[in-house]
Amino acid sequence: MSEGKDRGGFYDTGWQPAGDVHRDEDGRPHDHPGLQEDVVLGVRASRALAMHELLVEKDVIGGHEVDDAIELWSTRVPSNGATLVAKAWSDPEFKARLLEHPKETVVESGFVPEHNADIIVLENTSTVQHMVVCTLCSCYPTALLGPPPDWYKSFSYRSRAVTEPRAVMSEFGLELEEDVEVRVVDSNSELRFLVLPRRPAGTEGWSEERLAALVTRDSMIGVSAPLSPDAVQN
Amino acid sequence: MPAVHDRGGWPTDEPIDRQEHEWADWERQTQSLRTVLDQKGIMNVDELRRGIESIDPGEYVSTTYFERWSASIEMNLVEKGVLTTEEIDERAAALRDRWGNPE
Amino acid sequence: MPELLFSPGDRVLVRDETPPHHHRTPWYVKARRGIVLEFIGMYLDSETRAHGGSGLPELPMYRVEFDQTELWPEYAESPSDKLWVDLYEHWLERA
């Protein structure tokens, strides 16, 4: 019978993802590897952990496979998308390729979409602002933005993004002109959508690295604008 | 009324709660378990979604995102004969005992 | 590549059906009229794949644009606002 603490794999890889598995100062996993202090291991949580253990014991999956997937997930972060946006802002040829052949360009840039999903890049302009939602579940460009935030998966966002997108944007601090068309994209298929926000004014001559720091995750979902130059310390 | 998962335009004026919870380790494991099951051809995303959609509506609205994933993964694995409900029951109970949080 | 039923610019009506199986057509576009923006490709059938099928043969999918005022009788924001959804051909009829 395997013990969560003693079996190889997840807790013994020595691999330490940022903020992922909870470990003590010496790197050893907490006594309660499945949960933080004060968190009760609920029924569904315990069943999920049980399934993982059983699947490994029965050789349905390998002992390191979930570890490896966790490590892959740690590479899916919003700075991936921000890098692409900053490059698109800086290089018109790259931007054209990103809009015309998004999947190829994303893959060439080193980012592999989850389950080989197609990527579409939605360009915001002076007349169109895009906003992405998945009303049915939580579909999201995870390769470029990491896992979706809780609010994206919430009932309130899934409901209101389609009926009152501007009110939602307003909550995120974005107020649009009346003559800007708001285009809500309900991500209900195998395609995943990344918003290419507008380049902020006052950034002429900025390096891609500096530009990328302005590109927030939320601006690539479309609920808010990127940071302005004065919002960032130089 | 639409199915419980079909949430576009449901009546609500709830503001968006932008606070993001800290992930529990089991949630991270479950996210990755799904990835592995998909890669190995055991359960695809469409099956995951169907499982989530068939959760009892009362449970759907009162559980967390990854609790719903856990329910769907279980439904799929049991339906496919990969695991049995009984062995999951037994192991889950043992885990809860071990961590001192019996329910 | 099979013959496509719709072209960009076609006005379409989304079928008002609620099949018992998994489907990804949101309730709020059913029985609503929109415009085909483009054919986006052939995709595995998620409706059969969700129930243990292979998802073959692949089916044509289109991006359809709706006026928000068409979808929501009480839409209070700009009348020029739009909503996009990707739909399998079998969910669409000529309008």
C-alpha cells in the first residue's frame, strides 16, 4: 500500500516549482502534502487523491507522470502571452504573422497549446474591443496565460460577460468610448482566443522587455487595458 | 431553464470577485491528472466536460471547480471500468483518516 | 473536403434543440439569427467524442456573429456590440 509521503515520484523529485507543492524549509513536503494547514481534506479532494494513488498502483499511469505534467504546467504563465504581444507591438511583420497564422507563430515561439488546440489572436483597435469568456465551462489559452483565474470560471463572469460586458470591464477599471464596438467571444469550441491589446501611448522606442511588463493577463483576456507607462516604475 | 452548466446570461448582479484563491496541492495534482489521462487516451476533454455537466445541479452550484473535476474524472473512470467506486471509497476514507480530517 | 452549406455573410438561424447528449451550443444563441463570419475548419465532433466515440468524421464549423440586441431583449449597452460563437454546421439553418 503506498503512502503519500514515502512513495517515489511526486514528493521525491527534488523539483521545486514556484509556489506549487507545499514544503518545509528543508525542502521536505509538509506532513499534509495534499493540503495546506487549516484546510480540511474534503470528500471530492480525498477522492481525487485516492484516484491518483490507485491509478499509479494499478500501473494505469506511471508514478512520475503527474509530476511531469505539473512541471509542464509551471511553464504556462501570462508572461508567455505578454512576450508575444510585446513582439507584435514592436515588429509589424511578426504581428501580421501572428494574426494570419496564429497557431504556427505561437508554436514557433515555443509555446505548445494544451491538447493541440487552435489559437486565434483578436486584435483590439480604436474601434473594437474584444472580451473572451467561456460560458459553458472555462476554456482559456492556458499555454499563453497559464490556468484561468477563479473569476474567469465564476458563475458571475460566465453570466454577465455576455449580457453586460461594459459593466464587467468597468469593474476591472476599463471605461470605453461609446463608439467602440465591444465584441464578446464565447470560447465554446476547440479554438482558444488571445486578445492583442492596443499598445499604450508614450512607449515609443521601448524594448520588447519593457513593453512586455505592461501587458497584464487581464488585458489579454480583454477585461481591461494594459498598464500605462506611468503605472510602471522605470 | 438552461442546463446548470450553460451559464451565459443567467440572472445575477453579483460583482466579479477578483480575489484568487491559493491552490491546494490536490487541485494542482488533479489538473495534471486530467492532462495525463488525456495524453494516455483514457479520458478526453469532451468526456471531462460531459461528466461535469451531468453532476447533480445542486452539487454543481455548491462545489468548487476542481471538486467538479474530481467528480467527473471519477464518473468517467468508473464508467470505463478503470476503477471501482468501492476502491475509491476505501482509499479516500483512508486518506482522510491519515490526514486527521475524517468526515 | 465536403461541400460547405454556408458562406461568409450568410444569415443563419441557430436550431432550437436541446439534445440529451453533450453539446457546445449555448442556450442563448438557440433560435437566434446571426451572420456567418467565416468557415473556421473541420473539427472532431465533440458531441460524440464526449460519449466515448472517436469524434469522426470531422465536421465543418463556422464562426457566427450576433448582434447583442438580438440575443438580449434588455441589452442596455451599445447597440453596435457583437457576440461571436463557433458553431457546427448541423446547428445552423439558412435564415
